Amino acid sequence: MLRLIRICSTAASIAPKWPQPASFLLRYSTFSPREFHYETSDGENGTLMHRFSRHVSHTKRDFTDTTKCSLKVSNFYPLPDVGTYGQQIRDLATVDLAKLIAFTTDFRSKTDVRSYTEVVNALDEECVRRVPRATTGELLEMLHCFMYLLPNKIAQLKSYQAALPKLIELFDGAENERDFLSIVFFLGMWKRNKTGAMLMKEFLQQHLPRYLTPDMSRMDFVILANATYKTSLRMVDESDAFKSRLVKEIVEFGNEDDSALLVTLIKCARMNRLASGEIVEKVHSFTESNIDSKELDFRGLAHLFAYIADNRIKDDTLASLFVEGCWSRFDAEVKKNGFETQSQSCRPKDIATFLWSCATLGVPIESYPEVKMNLLEKAIRLKVEAGEYRYSSDLLVDTILSLWICDRKSIALFRLLFKDKALVQNLRKERAKLESRKDLLLTCAEIDLPDAWDMIKSVRKPSADAFALDRAAPEFLVRPGLKKVAECLHRLKETKQIPIVAIHFNAPVKHLNIAGILVKLAGGEMKNVDVLDERHCLSDRESPVGLMKLKARILDDKGIARGMVNICRHETAEALEEELRRILLEPKEQR
């Protein structure tokens, strides 16, 4: 841990030894003016992160220092001279510097973007200079004030990145519960960063057993769970105490309690891949009790729905509750604000989460008369045109693919995806997370929209084999259930109970990694046999997951004779053989 801290803090703690030209400083400044042109959320109240910040600030700060602030704000704002501002703040005591950061919030609305950017960069640079000699209290005071000034950009600050390793170093010499949670909270702001994730993991491995006790309050645990979620740290695999506490907090959550806190816990459970029947029951009862509550918004409901989808729960009544609840909130948002973009209640990633849940469970969205799919597609299209998907093309791919799986071939959105040059450029990037879904979407489009290749070829060369019934399945797709059915088929062939000529494992739909068995009969007929096992069915052990339904639909559209054998229901060899005889010998296709 100490070695990592030294590596993280060395570069940040080195200050320039001579005056730098203005152009040089601008090049290496933390922020540029354009980053503040359209930033509107800093300083707003009411978000969950602000609630966490206020809780930590009010309950975890050390208020024993009664030193009065000797700062006179009028000496700094309105800004008399940007050029001398850096020297002015250098003369301040560290506690006064932190307070000036908070007062800068009022200055923002009274000046131009360029001056404000220079002030923020000067404050950041000065704080970096002070980090090596600062106390724990001074560092936390700086971070709390920056959290007030720049909640959405705090992790970009050089002083933030320098302060956290220093805080951990100081904490190791003087541990206490108050600073533990403060450090966890601020580490949680450093999301999507390898260094931040490493610091969080090592910090919790070393200190969590001591501070995760029954005395830890619910709010403190939610903040801890949220921080691990933000840094993508799976604590359930490393700490039984964390796992037990997470399940306990969710299960004992009151149906009348704050939905935002439950959603945070559910997001943590999802990220940790924590499957629990008790949690499913809580999600069910909480959703029923709060389906008409305004506090449970679209994104909160979408995350609860996603937990049900993660666990592949087959419950049509519950699924309808989520679909109708999400749609009523989406429709209300459109009626209230029109197709206003940048809505925090119906963000692109929340729409993608909702549609992914529907696709995973194979929910036929268009069977719900109240759901206006054209309205949903219009909203997504306007968000694309407004640039909300510009840096997250994977979300748009997920959204369109989910619609396709739900049998909504969104041709207009597909064309829009390839019309936007910036989105296409992102699609060309070789990213493992995006590649498989992108390739499957392109395969679906190639099969269903053969005239769309003028667009598709800008991302992938025409393959001409999106569908090939006799394509051999690679070994890694041949799962145990398939082998079990194939063995039964070979026995039926050898005993001549069925006139089978050949048996092959196949993967007819390119990039749809669900292998099947291609059976050739003596009369020349070919039948595709799919195997429904626990991996590809819902909790009722009979209904196929969305991807399996997509494959079946493509085979039907191609006019392929097919059947599906459920090894969850037919477990003995005799039962399997009887089912296979029915599938292969009956003249009509099995649906």
C-alpha cells in the first residue's frame, strides 16, 4: 500500500521551480474554459451524491478546531486581477484557502468562463503545492469544499489525486472511524480509474474488517456500498461480512423508506452478482408498494427491474408492473418537458437498462397497448441528435440490440447509428466490451436488412455468412447439455429408432453464441434442435431467455424446421429420447 501511495503522490507533489510562460501553464492546466461552458449541475442540491456528501461533512468532520476564519472574501472577489490571484492565495492559511474554495461558488455566476477557469486552476495548483505538508483535517476540508464547488469534476483535480494517497498514508498512522468513511467516500468519486480502484481495494482489504461492525449506520453502509460500486470493486467475493450486511440491509429495508437508498444497494448487489431469493422478494414487495410513488423515478425502477432480469425471474405480473411503471414515468416526463434532452430522470443509460431487462426476460414490449414504441424511438433519436450518445456509442448499440431482441426492428435508429460519423468512429474501436454486441447487432441487420450494407460496410466488411445453418459450432460453445442430447441422438441412430444420417453441433447465427444440434434425416430433411438448459431459460425452467427466443425467431423466418428440447424438464435418458422422437418424427415444425 505504501509503495502504491508513493508512486501516486510523487508526480503530483512536484511543483515548478521557476515561472512558466502563460502558454505552458495553459497547456498543463487542469481545466480548459470549454469544460465549463455547458456545465449546469455543479452546485445543485438534491442528488444522492450531495446527500452523501452532506452526511459525511456533517457527521464525519472534526469540529474541535475553533480557529476563526481570517479570510476577507472581498479581497478576492470580484476578481481584481487574475495575474496576481495566484500570489494572493499563496499567502492564505490552509484552512482559509479551503473556505475560499467554497466561497468561489458565488463568484462563478458573476464572471466570465475564462476568468472562472483560471481561478479554479489556480486554486487546484495551490492545493497541490500544500498537500505534502497538510494534515488530515486540512486535506479533508479542501476536498469537502471542492465537493461543494465542483461535485461533477472533483476527480479531475490534480489536488484530489494527490490528496487521497496522502490521506491514506496519514490514516495508517492514526486510524479512526470518522476518517475511514470520509476517505471511502472520496475514493468512490475516482470512478473508472485504475489507480483509484487499486487504492480503494487495498484500503478496504486492510481496514474494512475493523470498521464494518453492527454499529455502522445504514447511511454509512450505503455510502460504503456506493463507493465500491462506483469503483467497480466486488466486495462480496472478498468479505463475507460485507455480503451478509448487504443482504441484511436490503431485506430489512422498509417499503416506506427512501427508494434512492434501496436502489443504491441493489446496484451494488448487481455489480457483485449477488443472487438472492430474499432480495428478489424485497424488490417485488417494494415495487408493488411504491409503484405510484413519485420518489421512485424511471432510473430507480429500471435498476430494480434489472435485478429481476439478472436473476432471470419468470413472473409475468411482476414484469408487467415494471414495464407499465417505467412507461408511465417516461410518458409523464415527455408530457411535462417535451423531448427535452439532458433529462436526469430518463438518461440514455437508464433507457438502455430498461430495454436490456425486457430483452433478457423476453418481454414482448409491443404487446402492451399503453407503450408507444414510436414515441420511445423518437425520444432516443432526439437524444442521439443532441449528442447524448456521442461518447457512449455502446449504450446506443445496447439499446438497438435490445429492441431487436424484443422483436422491434428499429430500422430508423439503426440507420441513425451509422449516420453519425462520431458514433461510427467509436464503433470502429476494438473494445472487447462492445465488440460482441456490435457484431450481433450487425448480424441481425444483415439477416433482416440485406439492403443496409451500404451503411454496415463502413464498420465491417460484408461477410455474406450472417446465417449458415451448417456452420460448425466451436468447441467452447458445446456445453454439457448439448453433449447430453447428442449422446441420446447417437443412441437413437445406432438402434435405428430414428432414421438419422448425421449429427453435428452448429451455430447458424453468426455472433449469436448459442450452439444447437443439426440433425440430418434419411429423407434429406434437416432439423435444428436447440437445447434449453438452466443457462438459457428463466426461473420457471421452461421459458427461454431473450437471446434464445431471438435465435428461434430467425430460424422461423428462414423457414428452418426446428425443435427445442428442455433438459430441465426431461432429465432422464428415457424422457429425452421420447422427446427427441416426438421432435424429429412429427411432420410439423415444433414451436
